[in-house]
Amino acid sequence: MGLDQHAWAEDPRIESIEAFAEGRDLTEAETDIVIKGRIEIAKWRKHADLNAWMEQLYRDRGNLNEFNCTKLLLNNEDLDNLERHLNEHNGYEVQGEGFFWGQSDQEDIFRDREFIRNARKCIAEGYIVYYYCWW
């Protein structure tokens, strides 16, 4: 149990696995083709501070639903804001809190910076970047 977080890039020219799979019995080969349109660019475990930052972004966009099992679209402006926030606060200003969320550490900040670089590359190549959490 706990907070699991992922960021991935999707090729917008390839239909999502969820939409493609709806009402179909996919073969392994069909599933492999669709999944090739998705690239995992980061994975975190119990990085509560990042999740709090992403949830605030979600709220700033007017979303009122629970921020769990939701794809959050990220663009270059979001990545710039995240990087600026990390630089200004040498990490995160707000500590994330949640049942079984764990605590962020300094190693997470290094991985966040790597995620930002990788996400920017994916966007430059035409991919759509998402953040997703599950707790």
C-alpha cells in the first residue's frame, strides 16, 4: 500500500490502450502494438511532496474531484514552473501528506530534475506527457 506515481509520454497518433481495448479481446500482439505508443519516463514511490505539487496544479485548473487515478496533462509551462519551484525552494515548499504517502527525500529531487529533462525531450518530439498517481 502507498503512493505510486508515474509519468509517461504518449504518441497522440496512436489510440490509447484504454480506448482501443474497450469492448475487445486483445491478443498479446495487439496489446504490444498499442503499448508501444506509451513511454514511461519516470516512476516514483511515496514521493509525497511531488504529488502535493501536482495536486495543486490539478486544483489550479479548476478540478474538484479527488486527485487519484487521474491523468494530469503536463506541458512545457508546467515543467518550467516545477523546475522554478524546485530551484526557489531547494525542493518543495509544501510537504505532501496522505495516508501511506511516505516522505520525500533529497534523492527524489534529483530524479524530479531528470524527469523534467526527459519530459521536455518527449514534448519536443511530439509526445503528450502525463502524470498519474495511485494511492
